[in-house]
Amino acid sequence: GEDVEQSLFLSVREGDSSVINCTYTDSSSTYLYWYKQEPGAGLQLLTYIFSNMDMKQDQRLTVLLNKKDKHLSLRIADTQTGDSAIYFCAEIRAGSYQLTFGKGTKLSVIP
Amino acid sequence: DVKVTQSSRYLVKRTGEKVFLECVQDMDHENMFWYRQDPGLGLRLIYFSYDVKMKEKGDIPEGYSVSREKKERFSLILESASTNQTSMYLCASSFSNQPQHFGDGTRLSIL
């Protein structure tokens, strides 16, 4: 299909790991991004991965990329209440500067 | 750090008014973007610009126009505001195909 797809909701307990999944559309996408949006705020770039990488780790964040399945995931280790937010997956397609976003996954962290 | 500043966090206007939303970035980015964000619909691209005085339509340009007279400033104009333009508006900027950086958003209500 044409859409970047994500689950709409995820609920985890504080201290557990969170895994947010995304399926993107274009096998020629050059960059894939994760953005975080806290209530009432704009989007904050969390991390991104080049399409020629399989994994990227940045402190508590791990991004995994499966190009064959066009599947991207974001793992947050030791999830904290401050991680409660909406997380957007986005891709940049080859030859474009435009981002195509998923609809966002709302992560709720239960104390 | 990249700073993208939107002129207003909250704005209330009346149907039929001409509305200007302003966005300024301080990193000499050539690309600037306007999105609107609505519950259940995610982010949708309204217009974007690759350079001064250049503009391109995004996915939902109807009812909007833009102006880019200076590299650092990108204005979104609602020619005659309507209630269905009540939304959260997000501005972003980027260099080439690097990650887009977002402002904090303007929550616009049209009465």
C-alpha cells in the first residue's frame, strides 16, 4: 500500500521495554526516522537510520531495520513515565525531500 | 541546535478572516514545510519550499497559500478561514535530505 503503518496504541509498565513497530512503503527509501511528540508540543527527532544499516543504538533506544520486509522498529529500554508520548515513524523516499509519516503510536507508561 | 520558531502557540480567528501563520528557522536550511495534524489523520503536508520564492503543493493545498520571501521565513496563509481549517499546524525545516526539525506548533481555532 501507500501508507506508512503503525499500531495506534501501546501500553507498558514502567521499567519494561517498549517496542513500537512500523511498516513502510518504499524499498528505495533512503532514511527512516522516529519522532516523538509530547502533548501539546511539536515533533522532536529521536533517532534515524540510513537504509544501508540494520541496527542503530543510542542509549536506551534501539532501531532495527528489516529491509526485506520493509519493517522498522523502535525499542525503548527501561521505559519511564517521561517516555509517554506519540511516536511517529517516517520515511524519505529516494529523490524526494518530503517525509511520509505514519499516524503515530501512542505510548502509555503505567507506573 | 536547530531552532524553528512558530509565531503563535494558540490562535483564534473567525470564519472568513485572512490568517497568517509565521515560521522562522535559524540554521540556513533551504527546505521548509507546513503540515497540519488532525486526530486520526496524522500529519499531512500542505506546502513546502526548496528555496526562496519557490513553493510546491503538498497533499492538501486547497484553501492555503504560502510565501517565502526570505530563506529563514516561511508563511502559511489561509485566504478565507473556514471551520474545517481548525487544526494544529506544524512548520519544519531541513537541509537537503537531512532530518526535518519541527517547531512547537500553532493550535488554530476558527470560530
